[in-house]
Amino acid sequence: MIHNVTHLLRARRFLPLFATQFLGAFNDNLFRTSMVMLVIYGIYRDETQEAAFSGIAAGLFILPFFLLSALAGQLADATDKARIIRIVKTAEILIMIGGAAGLLLHNIPLLLAALFAMGIHSTFFGPIKYAILPQHLERAEVLGGTALVEAGTYLAIIGGTILGGLLVLERPDGSFHAEWAALAVLVVALIGRVAGGFVPSAPPADDKEIPGYPQRGMDWHIVRASITLVRATLHIPRLFLAIVAISFFWAMGAVLTAQFFPLVKNALGANPTVGTLFLATFSVGIAIGSVAVNWLLKGQVAARYAPASALAMGLFVLDLYRRVKGWPDSGGELVGMTIFLTMPNSWMVLVDLLGVAIAGGMFVVPLYAFLTTTVPKSETARTIAANNIVNSGAMVVGSAIYIGLVAAGVTVAETLLIVSVASIVAAWLAWKLHLACD
């Protein structure tokens, strides 16, 4: 049980936001999974093209966070957050009309354009989903509320991923289509807009601002606003350590999740159902880790479990690399989930994935709660936005390194070593934060 916060799931000050975030994450992953599976299994027939497409898709989704987070944070701190939610969820319906068309027409540029637009949608929603919590929740509820949002997000990822995999269907002639997926992304976007309409008002907070922070208001110059915001946030040591540690986590996550379908197809010789199983396992693990760390901390915002969690993540990734590297050649025929689960070490591959994800959830949830509780409410959205800028930059760099290594001939399995090594740096940063603030 999540410590002292299960009552929030019955409260209007939390439930509509939780439902809106859940549906948004569900639709993101429904669309992305449908798109990736349609392209990798139904359009491309080349291993390098498939790996490059996965990396490009990940980078395109993240790029708006890097470019527009400063605007999103300013807007969220200067405007009623509930009003922004309604505008963003209306935009999602329009974006998914384009995404559905791309799925129906097998049009890769249209699919990537819709994915980029969904990245913009998530950029403007991102600061709100964390910044609104300190306004609607008591301080003792914020860690638990953050854990519920994270757990719900990853349960939504499971549902969206599984449904996205089920709705990309193979015809008798061997071709693939995604007609039902196109309908589903539109329906979920509509339901999400309805849920967003119930989020209570969250006007700009009027508490004292941090000295040296940009004054509340809008600077529409993207580059200047981003530099000003990041500089003003990162000069505060505790925020610097938390943001850089989170950034390492998301850079590792970008590399790892970009690998799933190419890894499943080309290293493990398995079909899309196994890729869906991998993403579902990973999402379950993040949800478990999010709940577990809140229980261990008993609602206290602290980073004391983060260093060990980062090291555990790296060890599980290292063992995953070892098992994938020694995987037997399938002979060119892709196996399904049933056959895959009877193969030697298949269950240990899933255990490694689950372990990586549980450790990841335990690492990142307290750090997000830390960001939202150590600054005035009037600065929360901009702090999250600064975090998103740095995170997205790290993720784009991680995706670029991944694409470059694959293009240079490094196997998808070998790129797992990058994630394992990076976890040591993440653990060191988390330890510094623990010593400075706990």
C-alpha cells in the first residue's frame, strides 16, 4: 500500500489530474508502439534502418522538451494550470487526427510529424503534472502523490504498449496494417480531454520567489529563456545535483527503451509480441519501484536509497548484456512469446529487465518529489521545466550516441554497456545529493 495517500485516488484535487496523466501516457505509448511496430515489422526490412528509425523517433519526441520547456514552465507558473491542461488536451485530439492518418497511410513522415507534435504536447503538460501537486496536496502527501503519478504513468505505458502491439495486425499476405490503432488513439484523446475538464483550478501561487530567479512572466525568446532558466536553477547546488542525476537516469532510459524492438528482433530473434512483453515488464517494474520507495521512505522526501538504486540498475543491465550477448542464433525465423519463454535464460532476461525498472523507479521518484518541495510553489513549474530542458538534452545526446554507435557497427546488445557505465555516474551524483540534503 502507498503510504498514507491512497485516499487521494478518491479526491477531486488529485483524481482528475491522475486520470488525465494516465490517459496521456497511455495514448503516447499506444501511438508510439503502433508506429514503431508498423515501421519495423511492416515497412522496413533492414537492421540498420530499423535501429536508426527507433533512435530518430526517440530523439524527435524528446527534442521539444529541450526547445520549449522554458516557455512551458513560464506559462505554467504565470497562468492557471488547469486551463493549460484543457488547451493541451484539446490539441492532443488534433495531433492524433494526423497520427491516425499516418497509421492508415503507412506514411513515415506524417507519423514522425505527429510524434514530434506529441512531444510538444507533453512538453507543455510535463511541468504542470508535477507543479500542480504542491498546490493541491499537503506537504506530507507530495511524495506519495508523485509516486502515484509515476506508478500510474507506467501502468498506462503497459496498457498503451500492449494495446499498440495487439492493434498492429498482420494480413494473410504478410503485410501489416494499423487501422484499429488509428481509431484507438483518437478515442483515448477524446476521453483524456473529458478528464482534463475536471481538474480543479490551480492559479499562479503568490508565495515568495527565489532570489536571482527570473521574474514571473513570459519571455518568448526560446534560447534566451532556456539559458536564463537553466542558469538560474543550476546555480543552486541541491537543484543542480538532483537535476543532473535525473538527467543521467533519462539518458540511460532513452538508450535502453530505443533498443527494445531492434534488440528483440535482431539480437533475440523474436517477433513483436516479445517486444511488447519487454516494454510491459519494464513498465511494471517502474510502477513497483515507485510504490516501494514511497513505502520505504514513509512519505519523507529523501535521496538515501537513490545511490544504491542506481548501482543496482547498472548491475541488472550488465547481466542483461551478458545474457543477450550469448543468445543462440534463431536461424532467421522470428519466434513468438510462447516459444521465447521456453528458451534457456529467457526468464532471466525478463528478471533483469524487471530489476532495472524497479531500481529505476526507486531512483527517480524521490528526486522529482525533491524538486517540487524544496522551492516555493510560485517557482515549481519553472524548476520542473529547467529539469526537463537538461533531461531532454541528455536524452537527445543519449539517442544520438546510440544512433552513431549503431551506424559505426556496434551491435544493439553492446550499447547496453553504455547504460551500465552511466549508472555509476548517476549513483555518485545521488550520493552527493544525499550527503548535501538528507
